[in-house]
Amino acid sequence: MPAGLVISAPASGVGKTTLTLALARAWRNRGLRVQCFKSGPDYIDPAFHAAATGRASVNVDSWAMDRATIAHLVSRGLDADIVLAEGSMGLFDGVAARGVSGAGATADIAEMLGWPVVLVIDPSGQAQTAAAIAAGLRDYRTGVRLAGVVLNRVASPRHEDLVRRALNDAGIAMFGALPRHAEISLPKRHLGLVQAEEQAEIGKLIDEAARFVAEHVDIDAVLKAAAAWSPQPAANGLNVTPPGQRIALARDAAFSFVYPHMLEAWRTAGAEISTFSPLADEAPDVSADVCWLPGGYPELHAGKIAANARFRAGLRAFAETRPVHGECGGYMVLGTTLTDADGIRHEMTGLLGLETSFAKRRMHLGYRLAALAAPMPGHQVGARLRGHEFHYSTIVAQPDTPLAVVHDATGAVIAETGSRRGHATGTFFHLIAEDR
């Protein structure tokens, strides 16, 4: 019978991913089968989880997914010894208006699955106050159980002792304390961590994190704190319709932001996926009946994309007779121009009239609920789609027919409507699930 834990924190940037990867690899090195999940709309961390455990990780999201979908996704952990769900942002951070089964907070997943929470706390610039924060999180919501705390980036043994005593007085277990250790810091860029597949030494980095954490944290005590978990396998599958029978999927360092559960759902529904690399100047498979360009980092490769004539010509030829859809970065590449961070304007594929600029940076972040005003691959007019938007690019022009009426999680209408022209469609949000 597997046991489950949630790794969370009071805020982002505290070390949740590092601790999750280290625990997963340390337990795997002991011969345990470890399954990871990511709470919330993050398309980068699951690849790190897979690198640490050797098992595919997927997202679970209480705003976009109902309980049956979440149960189906986590059922892949039934044959594991220990299941770790890594949280996003702070433990209780979500949106004001509830979605399908919650507000998108990590706490929703902890309560729904009955898994206790291990808090990662960075006590930099504080001591006993760290215990007050942990106690406040412990008592904030009935149904969410705190297993204990791991301190990260402690300044000295004296600093650790002060926090440990305060946690003990509050009746909170402390599993260990990690001093600052630059060698296990994961590199970052503007949309989060640098992707696992871009880091040749990722295996060594995770091994070092596992060694370091095992040296400073009582990982046996953490394992014992996990809750026994014996759910019944979910009968229903994912509520996702594939965009076609044969899907040509752009896949490389510029086009990699696609949720693993989406690809799984497409394949489960019988779709075949062939990948191609725009950065390698490859065109979509001519035998495919739909082309999908996911998000990623096209703004970092705009010059190369603009110069890759075979990719651009092949995509245009494909779009003459078959649908092409782009999400976020893929949407930008379907447009006419993309201005990079240096203010250099690059010609894109021109399938849509969209013009975007990364030089005029402004963060766009949040859940999205879209009602389609025009069809897109796999979905008809009127379909309600749940997704998430996260990018720093600014729309300079969006002249085509709007694809959808898009609301944020508060119900406010937003300007990023997506576009449709001919067989080409695009959105700035990444699709997570269809609204039931």
C-alpha cells in the first residue's frame, strides 16, 4: 500500500522542488518506487520529477479538474511505495473564486487525498517567527494536516537551534535543517526553472541534492510521516478530446510547454503523435491531420525560427488544407512578427496577424475559462475550456477573428481572446481540461 505526502511552503522560491527531487532520488536509491505529481499549472517541474524517479509525473489541478479526473491521474501511484505531490506557490495560495473542485491551492490536493504536508521554510532574517508561520499554516484550515517542517538556508547552528526550539514549543516536528548549498541550486529564467532536458548534468545535480538532504534531514522520519493511501482505481479517464487522429507536435527547446496528462489523454483516445523540431528546421509530418505548436521559449530563439525556411514553408503548406493550433509561444510563432528582448523584430510564419513584443515585458498570469466563439482542433463553437496563462510578451496587434470569450478566475473578461484565420488558431492560455 503506498503512502502519500505533500511538499509545500509558505511561498514560492523556498526550495520545494529541490526537496522533492532530493527525497524522491534518495528513496529511489534505497529501492523504493517513488511517484511524483505537481499541484497546479506547471509544465516544467514534472520533467524534473521524472528525472528523479524514472516514472512519468503529471499535474493535478483543483481549479481546472474535477475530483474524478484528479483521482484518475493519481491512480498511477497505486503501485508505488511513496507518492509525493509537490505544491505550487504557498500552501493556501489559489484564486478567490472556486473552480471545478477547489481554488487551485496545494491545500485542496492535500485535503482531497488525505496526505499530510511537509513544509519547507526559509528562516532567513528570522528565527522564532518561522515557528509562528508554521503554526499559523498548521491551524489555518481544518482538514489539512501538517506532518512537520524542513528548514532551508539556515545561517548557522545557533540559528537552527533557535528555530528548532520554537517549533518544539509549538508542537511541530522538525525533520532537519539545510545550510546554504549553492551546488544544488537549480538555474532559473523568466518562466521558472531552466527545463530539465536543457541540463546535461541534471542527474548529477539531483544525486548531489539527495546526498545533501539525506545528510541533514531525517528522511526515515519523513517517510514514516506519510499517510497510508488505499484509493480505488478511478474508472473514468481524462476529460480531454484529442485535436485529431494523427497529430504533428512541435517539440524542442522552444516548444516544450505541454502538460503530460494532455499527451496521455490524446494517446489513450487513440491519437498518434509525431514530433518535429522547428529549431532543427523540420516541417510537420505531411501525413498528420492536425499540427499543434505548444508554448515554450520562442522569444529566446526568434532569430533562428525566422531563418528556418523549411519549417516556415512546411507549416504554411500544412495550414493550407489542415488545422494548425498554437498555445502561448506557439501562438506567437503563428503570428506575423515577434520582437525579442533586444528590440529586434523577427518575421514569424504569418498564419495569423498577431504581433507580439518581448521587449515590452509585462507579466500575464492566471487561470482562464474560455468559451469558444469559433472552432479549434478538437473543440466546437460553444465549448468551455479551462486553462492557464503565463507569459511576459505584450500584444502589439491581434487583428484576426477572436477565437473565444476569455475570462480570468474572477470572471473578468480579458483581452487575450486568441485568434482564428483560415485553418490557423491560437490562444495565449494552455489548455488543461474541458469544462464538464
